[in-house]
Amino acid sequence: MSAERPSWLSLGSGRPSLPADKREAVERLLAEGTSIAKTAKAVGVGVATVHRIKQASATAA
């Protein structure tokens, strides 16, 4: 007899992904030349998140 889990609780899924609008805002601000710290503060995410998006954009280009 197993109880059903809430849909938000899935094993092994990790941290939820960043919403697309925030990711796009980070990419836009970085493209405009805004610093990582100022971008993070403006969008409301951590500097590590901004750095990770910046690195992913650099390797994808």
C-alpha cells in the first residue's frame, strides 16, 4: 500500500529550474555589459546563478 506523492515532490529532480523570463533577463543584462553582481541584484537571483548562465551562453555560442 503506497501513498501518492504530491506532484512537486519527485525523487532525484534537484532544484527547480529558473523561470524563462528570469533567464532571459539575465542574458539581456549581461549582453548589455552589466556586471554579474548588478545583474544578480536586478533580477533577484544569486551571483552563482548569473555566472552559470554566463558560462552556458559562452559555451553555446
